[in-house]
Amino acid sequence: MSRRRRSDAAPRPFPRRFFLQHAVEVARGLLGARLERDGVGGLVGGVILETEAYDQAEPACHAHKGERPRCRTLFLAGGHLYVYRIHQVVCANVSVGPAGHGAGVLFRALVPTHGLELVAARRATAPRRAWTDGPGKLCKALAITLEDDGLDLVTGDGPVRLLDLGARVADADVVAGPRVGISLAVDLPWRFQLSAGSWPPTGAGGA
DNA sequence: ACGATGATTGTCT
DNA sequence: GACAATCATCGTC
């Protein structure tokens, strides 16, 4: 029997080496992957639609000025969950690069695929289309909190998981642009999104 | 110890 | 599209 294509394989965590690439490559590569959390009430998860890359070499990154208590997780080996608080909200990243290098990829948006009832409850005041279309919103929907900071996403045995679904994402379906909500390094096109209509890949999502 | 700042969100026009 | 809310973090006094 021939070797299975990756797209036919069961979802599995990304290997450590995936997170040792540059943040831009990881941000691009995480589009179409699944982020999920197993918490009180059940599993909630979805497919990642939008990411942003950050690296200590550029001033918009929390790690740019060196290791601080808040951003210490960015300096862990690639594949660790970095959760931080901003404006009364928490946002989640995955650390990138070898230990000692401060870089990460921010999860900006996803489409919920699991635990829709829990998402509806946790995002009750928002319309369905705004459930998980921002970094703080998706954390609230998945119930990711500051206590999840530092979790290793490579082992796959924690409450938060980042899974490779094997979906083939064509370059033509990826839009790159400037990052949102920053005032420094605004010229870098380090924001990546799946273009409208490219998910789900089976084409059932048209208007 | 004090003040400026922010990888956002929700609300109003 | 514009703007305020709101408080931990970080830099400075």
C-alpha cells in the first residue's frame, strides 16, 4: 500500500523543528492548522485563518528590548504558548526559534469547528461572525488564560493543542500585509491571512 | 513610587 | 471610521 498523503493522516502536533524556522515561515505555515483547548465543559477549537510574525530583531516585538518577566516565554524553545494581557484582554502566541531567541507568532483569527455551543456561550454578547475574529476574542472563545502561558504545544498532551491538519494551503490563497495595532515596524508585511473563500477547502462556505 | 503606554474590543456616528 | 475604557507592565525619578 502506498504511503498516505499528509492530508489523509490524523491531526498531529507540529514537530519541534517546525518552530525553529523564522517566525514569518511559521506564521505562514500555521494557516489552516487547528488550535484547540480542552477545558471545563469540553473541547473548543478551530482552523487558524490569520497570524502575525514577531521577531526580536524588529521593534514591534515584545522581545525586542530583551527578556522581561512578561515576555519570557518568547525566549523558550519554539513551540511554547505565550499568553499575555493587553487592554483587559489576553492574546496568544506560539514561541519560535531556538531557546534564547525571542520570537513568536500571534494567533489573530480562526473559524470555530469544535465546541460551537461553548463558543456561543463565552461570546454571547457578540454576533456569530465576530466570535473569533480577533486575538482577544479567540482566546476568550477557547478559554485560553494567563495560566496557559508556557505550555509546550509540541508534546500534544496539554490542554492546549496546535495540530497539523495536513491541509494544502496554496500561496495564492494567502494574503500578506502589514500587522495590526502596532506603531513600530509598520512597513513589514508580516500579517498572513487565508483569503476569503479558501476555507473550508471543500468549498461549502460560499455565500 | 509615579506616569506613559499598549500585538484590543465594543460602542457610537 | 473614530474613540474611550481600563490596568498591568515597564521605564524613569
